[in-house]
Amino acid sequence: MSLKIFTACLGTETHTGGPLPTDTHAFEQSYLVRAGKHPDAINMFGVPLVVWRDRARARGWDVSESLCTFATPSGLVVKKTHEMFRDEILDDLRAALPVDAVMLSLHGAMVADGYDDCEEDLVHQVRTIVGADVPIGVEYDLHCHISRQFIEDVTALVIFKEYPHTDFAARAEELWTIIEAKLDGTAEPQMAAFDCRMIGVYHTTREPMRSFVDRMSELEKTEGVLSISLGHGFPWADVADVGARVIVITDNRPDLGQEIAEKLGRELWQMRDRITPEFLEMEEAITAADAHGEGPVVLADMSDNPGGGAAGDSMFIVSRLIERGIRDVAVGGIWDPVAAQICCGAGEGAEFDLRLGGKTGPASGTPLDLRVRVGMVKRDYYVEALGGSKRFMGDAALVHADGVDFIVHTGRCQNTHPAFFAEFGIDISEKKILIVKSMQHFYGSYAPVASRVIYTSSPGCLIWDFTKFPYTKAARPVWPLDADPWASNEERPW
């Protein structure tokens, strides 16, 4: 029997205090395709749609693929942008009816003006259209918000396990297997969830988080268990459902699912201090990098990470390096559309005075005024990113100034791979220090080639003491805003 699968993707990650609104152009510039016409340089959030299309066609099933769009994380999504893209997907769904399943690649932390949970809004309307019996499968980034309404509307939620996110294709396969079994009548997915009452960031490359993720995978071998996920949450969003959740999908064994979800959630709580990343304040980090005899040392500029909603144009760290006379440095990169266009227009070998960075407000600091020489120039460029996917850099140029090499670009993207430097002719082995504007996605590719990795907290958009983040909507009690949210029997709205 031939079935029909409807697929779509709509996502971004929203820093609710970010300096730049996420408008329609932000989606168009990052990634936007319709009707499955993906380019070779496919975005990681588009990969699941290709996986599901291929798996469906292998069964002889039809696929109706709607919009697939993702915007580099930033500030609040413009209301009309969310509504326009949402309504396009819903209109395509109505046109495709009847469908046997809906599968969505979403991020899970998209917030728009007037919509604290864009994914909940989209999925609830999808459920209203298709009715109670059509399965809805969703794949999420692990930096997601998960509401009760969303859990009620979704048949199966599968979340990335890895941070850096290297497993998006594998999780798409996992979700397909669950939805396929539901359609074949060989499984009855039931979801259980546990609220960990924690706000934070957790790197899965380090212990004890590494073993926790491996334990989730091992528990998936338990009879009746179909999938186990941990939604870490995205801490820089002032929404009610910010925080960590454990999701367990069983084959019609909800009590087992709830037991496992709570057990894992309690284990995560016990590890809270050990899984919180360690970082050095900016001056201490610069001193440590300068004193390290062997290069390259990677300074991860976490506070200005475009992948977390920061602009990616702050000059705090590089300004101090120059002031302290530290050279042989490469900065990857600086988002500065004006400077990038000037450099690309002037062309390779041009020398002139340039004001660089510091464009978007106090979180970006002040710009640097430099005498620069332009190196390699690339137009409309896509750079290698996570898991072989591509990210849009736009027009980009290598700029030399004061012993520092800058990659300056028009498209906002974080640096997740040494190709960010290498494709502009920079040999990172010859550099003393690499400033990488990324929080953790860089780690898998840079750790093997770096002599040391230092996570650095500079001034900037991404505040690392969450007790100082201006939450007004977060459900309480929750750690670290409350020292022990389990100390009383107080109920949380979730």
C-alpha cells in the first residue's frame, strides 16, 4: 500500500535579548528551499528531509515536501516572518491532504514577537489539520524548549544527542524508524517526559556528560524502549519552558518510559556542578594562551558566538591581544557586512584604513581602526560545517593588520571547522592563537589540531552566569536561579 508523508523544516535559535531581529531576509540568507530543491551545500536542518524522502521512496511511498528554511540564531523573530512561513507550511499541508504522517525538522528554540514557542504553535496547528490519528514526528536540536502542549500533540520527538551536533542524520534515521513502525502497525509509540528543573549548557564531549549520553544509548536497548533523548534547553531565552527535559519513547509502555525518564533526570541533577562548563575570564585566558609554548591555542569566544544569537562582531579579545603586543593570531571570523564589502570590492592586495567590527551595540564593544591589507577574497561562499554540512559565509575576505589575520564576512555563521581558516590560505599550525567565535561546535574539528583549547568568557551577548540573565518568564523553582528546586513539594507549571 502506498502512503504519503508530508515533511517540512522551519527553525532558528532565539536569544530573546539578542541585538539583531530575525527577519525574513535572515532565513533567506541562511537557508531557504522549497519542494525539495536542496543545493549541494545543504544545511544540517535540511538533511533530515532528504533522509526521510529517501527512506519513503525506498518503500514506494509518496513524499510532499514543503518549505525548508533555517536562520542563523539571533534575536526575536519578526512576527510576520514566523506567521508567513508557518502559514506556508500549513497551506501546503492542506493542499497535500490526505497524508499518512507528518515529519518535521525543527530547532525547538524559535521565539517570535507574540509567540514564545513557535514550534508549539506550528505543531498544534498541524495536529488540528490532520486530526488525532495521523502520526507527527519531530526532530529537535538539543538546545530546545519542550512544553506540555507540544508533547500532547507530537507522536514522537527525537532530539540530537551530541554537542557538537554531529548526529542530526542519525537522529533523522531514528525518528523515521519509529514513525515507520507506527505506520506499519508494529509499534505504538508512547512518550514520557521528565522536567529536570535545570538551566545550563552541557558539553557532551567531556565527562561525566559523555558517559551520560552513552548511558542513554545503552538504555535504548531495553526491551520496549524506542528512543531516549535529553533536551538541554537554550538558556538565553526568557520563556516559560526554558530548561532541561528527558524524553523517553516506548512501545506502549508509558510507565516504563516515565520511570527511565525520571531516573535519568535525577542523575543529571546530581551531576549539575560537574557538567557545567569551565571557562576563563578574558584576561586570564589571554595570559594562559600567550604563556603556552606550543601553538595553535584555540580561544573559544563563547560570549560572541553567532550560533547562540550574538552578532559575531565583538573586538574585545583581539583588541586586548593587540594592546598586549601578542601577534601571530588568526580571528575567525568577524561578521561585518560593511567592512567585508569594502574589502571584497577593493580586491586582493589593496591597502587602506578600515573600521572593523563593533557594529551592533554595547555587547559588540567598540570597533578597531586598522591599516589593513586584503588577502584572499571569496564571493557568495559556503564553508564546511558540522557533519559535512555547509554554512553560508556570503562575501568574505582575509584581512591582515598588526600581525593579526581576520576573516571578515557578510553572512552570519559560527566557526565550526578549520576550513574556516584553511580555505582562505591560513596555515593554522603556524599561528600562536586562533580566536574562534563558537561555543562548542568547533570542538570536534579543532581539538585534534589544537595544542590547547581555552573556553573564554569575554564581555558580550551570551551571559554565562545565568543567575544574572534577566528571566521574567522562566518557570520556578529552577537551578541555578534557585539553589535547590527539589527542596519543597512546590509544583512547576510544566
